[in-house]
Amino acid sequence: MLFGRGKKSKAKQPEDNGAGDNGTKQAAETVESGATKGDFRLSKGPLDASEIDSHDGYVDLGSLLIEPSEGLQLRLEVEEATQRVVAVTMDLDGSSLQLQAFAAPRSEGLWDEIREQIGQSVASQGGEVEEVPGAFGTELVAKLPTEAADGGRGFRAARFMGVDGPRWFLRGVIGGPAALEKDAAQNLESLFRKVVVIRGENPMPPRELLQLRLPKDAAGPGQHGVPDEAPEELRRPERGPEITQIG
């Protein structure tokens, strides 16, 4: 698995849980007793930090733990004004999965409200959005208009997945062929299930971005282009920062 840093860019759960490779606890009872309203993960992932035995074997990005996979490249996306890491993108097999985790209320989830906001944002840009049943419950497929190099009109697609966990919300945005092709998305879906969210105990307002950081053993900077699979306004549930890639 490769890791690097880049520069600013504008811009019912499935039966296959795939979540036990790093010593995941079989903690359905714990999830049921501690879950918030809207937590439909059924202990199959994405995971809460309380549902794994150890952080060993994961790439530690602060609020997110990522399980390494052959061919996987990670890019941390950085807000240039503050140099704060605001997202992590997983590149695999020609497609991408952007991850962001947020604080959420104890008693209810955020995904229903955020889906509506995404739809409004896409529509304001002349795009189309469709709610579809997906691997992680109700998902959104957005198509945004683009202009091709030859001057023709086209669109770029992004698939939005949202998971409400215990006091956190995790959003994934798939770009590239996997946004529309089910078979191409399987490996990224498997990686999404294995993501571990570390909420922490500090009080935080809902929708506050959980802190990400560069892992201590990361490779040195290497410049790469940043895929812009989602409009700037959709990179976070509320405000959309301009983002720098780490790729």
C-alpha cells in the first residue's frame, strides 16, 4: 500500500461482513445496546473503535483506522489555509473512495438530513441525483454536468454512502467507474466495511469533522493530481473546504 502527499485542488447491510480480518469482536449485543437511532450497521461495519480488539495492523489516521490492502493508495486531503487534514481518499483499481467522519448526536443519525442537502446542492449545479438501495442502506448517485475536451457535454458521477454509528457519522464518496458499476465497486465496499472510526470522548457539536492526521510512518511527499469526483460543496456535510491531496 502506497502513501503520499499532494497539493490543493478546487473543486439492510449485506451478508458479507468482511470485518473480522483484524480481530474484530463479535459484538452485536454491544452495538445494539450502545447504538444510536439510525445505526443500521448490525456489527458488520464500518466499525466503532470499541468493536475491535487492537489497533495493530491498521494505518492510523487519527479518527480513522484503515486496513491495508494490496494495490491500495491513500491520499490525505488538506485544507490549504489551515493545513488541516480534512479527508482521506482510497484509490484502488482505477476508482476512488473519499472518507470523512463527523461527530453526531447520541440519539439520532445524520444521513437522512445530509442526503437531502446533497440533492439540493447537486440540483443547484444543474445535476441529477437519485436515491438507490445500496450495500449500506439508502445511497445517492449524483451526476454532475461537465464539458469534455472537445467541447461536448458529459457528466461525472459520484456515489454517496452514509453510515450512522455511535455518536459519529461516516460518509464515503465513490468516484470513477465504481460509482456506477456494481462489480467495480465491490473491493471499495469491502474496504469501507473495514474502516474503524475513533470518535473519542470529548464533547463536540454535531457535524464537527473528526480530526485526521498523517501517520507517523508515512512516506515522504509525492505530488499527484487530485480527482475531483464530487463538487466542492459536497466534500463535507456543511461547508466545503478547498482541499489539498496527499497522494
